[in-house]
Amino acid sequence: MVSVANQLNQTLNQQVLAILERCNHINHLKQLQSFLTTLGQSQTNFYAFKLVRFCTLKLSNLTYARVIFDHLTTPNTYLYTAMITAYASEPVHASSAFSLYRDMVRRGQPQPNHFIYPHVLKSCPDVLESRGTKMVHTQIVISGFEQYPVVETALVNSYSRSGNDIGIARKLFDEMSDRNVVSWTAMISGYTRVGDIKNAASLFESMPDRDVPAWNSVIAGCTQNGLFSDAISFFRRMGMEVSDNIRPNQVTLVCALSAIGHTGMLQLGKVIHGYVYRNGLDLDSFILNALIDMYGKCGSLKEARRVFDRNSKKRLTSWNSMINSFALHGQSENSICVFEEMMRCQDHNIRPDGVTFISLLNACTHGGLVEQGRAYFKLMTKTYRIEPQIEHYGCLVDLLGRAGRFEEALEVVKGMKIEPDEVVWGSLLNGCKIYGRTDFAEFAVKKLIEIDPNNGGYGIMLANIYGELGKWDEVRKVRKMLKDRNAYKTPGCSWIEVDKQVHQFHSLDKTHPRTEEIYDALESMVALH
């Protein structure tokens, strides 16, 4: 009898699995569920697990998966793991993952296994930040899973995502019994998140083995923290170590192109473009957007437009990149034309966002199109219901200030729903410099100094305005104020590429090994004029 029962169960299992394979709609799944109910199998964890997994993986229907789960009397560990994993894989559902785990812990049954904790920890930073991680960490220790490599790595990653706990993450990392490339990369990424590139790079150099995600973590970290030359150096090193296992992927190329765009290294950008073409990556929308942005920032607008036109499935990011590229180089009419082309686009999913209007307002500023800029600001707020951010206000104030319409600019500032920052006041100050309006300039500088008392650049600008007007007493007062405050001025910085090597220069910097030759050349150029 036992043998016959086992055979029947095996036959049923095979039938259910075969039906699941053919399911492609939620209604098919419901019919199968009804069939299992008539057989009295609806509370069987085996079948429930198969249904939940089918919902989450094939149908991407978390809502119905949860309905199945909630109707179970005693869901087992595997069902909890399946639901928590599905929730944790989507950031918008992180709170559901964490609350389901807490429900599991409160019930006391079933007990979590070590597979569940990486997914729970993944959801912690989105819910309770470090408090959630510490709470789960306590449960891990109680359960005896703290020595499992996958759990240790998840803990390192979770703590490192909270900037205040990077020290705890490093302590756990140093105590790990078996550090693999994933745990090394998690720690490196943690350092880059908090801007500690020095420790990130040091750890990267200490890695016994590196894979593509490890390279990506340090390249992306440098790019995100404004260390573009370092990002490019790491990218070039990665290129020298290319093998079957180490080849730049989408993330690598997008980060490298971003760094190249900021440094203006057009030739290297073209080399990457060639790599993209040869490896059949020229249909990837993220890479195409990065190429448009890179060419635009490097001033190669024709090439940017060529890449843009070849993209048959343009996303909003592509349109924004092209609009911004023209705006950056003062080609206001072309920038506006691209926007109007986007508005005529038949794809109804393409709607302008806040980034679009920042680029448009910048285009209007460069072209002196005051009324058109005001119209776009109104279009953004009234038609598209986009709440203006500080960048939008800064662009509008800059537009009005450059046109000498200071009273209107001040009205915009007074009407802001958010506190003006240095971008807004700095925009007004730039206009004051153009028109020599010391009254508004003095007012703007005082606001800027309140925001950043140690930045002497604002005071120097005001002193220069007074100097141009011959108000030397006022110049002395401003310079005394700067001296008393011990204010600093952020030095200017520029890059230049010569023979595939990037040289970085700061204002009044004399640390370059060929400083004397550089200054001799500069003096010769000045003498010619």
C-alpha cells in the first residue's frame, strides 16, 4: 500500500509540474490551484512552494504569490525564503521582506535557514538602516549562522551601506574565516559609498584575485566621487589584464565613459566606442546614452548626434543627454529643436522630466531667451506638474540675472518653496558681475557667506566687482573680512591628455615635475600678446 501511495504521489507531482511548465497566465495558475484544492492538496507546502515560485519568477506577480502564502496554515522555511527573496529583489518591496521576516521570528516556527539572511539583510538599509542590520545580526548569532561565508559577506555589505557603520563592516571583514572575491568587493563598495577611495583602492590592490565586479566597484567608486583621472587609470589597467574572465561589461563602460566625459579625453572615448561596436554592444541603451553624454561633454556634437540618431529605441535618458549636450555648448536652438522633436515623438511613454527642463533652461540661459525660459518653467510646473528643485530655480535666476532683470530674479528667490542654496545665490552673483550691480552683489555674497563661511571665492568676486568700479575702500573691507574669517578659495582644476597620459593642474600648483618648463611656456605665450 505504501508503494502504491508513493507511486500516486509521484504521478501527481509529475502532472502538476508538467502543467506548471505550460502555464503562461495567472488564470492558468488559478485553475491549477483549484484542481489541487479539489484533491485536498492546497495546504501542501510542496505544491504551494511551486506555485509561489512560479508567481514570482515567471509571472512577476508578487501580489498573488502573497495571497497563496497567506492562505497557508503552516508555511515552511522554504516558502518564507521564496517570498522574502522575491520581495528583497525589488527595492520598492523591501519593507515587505523585512516585515515578513519579523513575522517569522515572532511566530518562532519555522526557523530561518542561512539562505534567508542575505535577502533579509539586503532589505535592512531600506527599512531601518543600521538598526535593522544590528537586529538581524543578533538573530544570526543566536541561530549560529555567523560563520557561514554567504552570511558574513551579506553582513559586511549591509553594514557598509550605512555610512556610520563602515568600521563595523571592516571589523567583520577582517575576522572572516574565508574571504572570497564577493566579500572583498562588498567591502570595497562600502568604502566607495562613504567616499573613502583611499581605503577602497588599498583593499583593491590587496585582493588575491579580481573579477569584473571588483574592477567595476573601484572604477564606479572613483567616478561617483569625482576622481575621474583615477577611474580612467583603473580602467586602463583593467584593459591590460583582459582575459576570458576579465572583460569590460556594460557597467564598466558606462562608468568609464562618464569619467572620460568629465576629463574631455575624446580619443580614449573613441577607442571605447570602437570596442563597443566590435563587440556588438552598440544596441545597449545604457551604453548608447553614455556615448551620447561623453561625446556631448567632449564637444563632439556631430558624433553625439550620430549616435543619438542610430538609436532606434530612444529612452528619455537619450533625449535628455542630447538636449543637454547642445545646451552645454551654447547651441540653444539645436537644444530646443531636439526637445520639440521629442514632443512630436509617437512614443507616449516619453514625457519630459525635471532633468529635461534643467537642460532646456540652461539652453535658454546661453541663448539669452528669457521669455522662452520663463515659458518652459511654467510648462514644467503647470502642465507636467513637476515640482521645481533647487537646480531649476538656479537656472531661472541665472537666466534672469544674465539678462539684468535682478528684481525679477529676487522675486523668484522670494517665491521659492525651498531654502535657496549657494547655486541660486551664486547665479544671482554672476549676473551682478556682468552688470556691475554692487547692491545686489553685496546682498548675494552675504547670503553665500552665511551658507559657506569658509569659502573665500564669493568674497573675492565681490572685491573684484568693487575694484572694477574703483571703490577701493570697499575692496579693502572685503579683503579684511576674508582674512579675519581665514576663508579659502577652491583652486581651479583642469585636465589635458598628452600621448595617452592625463595631466592634472590646479591653480598656482607647482607640484608637476615639469613645472619650470610649463611656466616658461606660459610666459612666452603672454609675451606674444
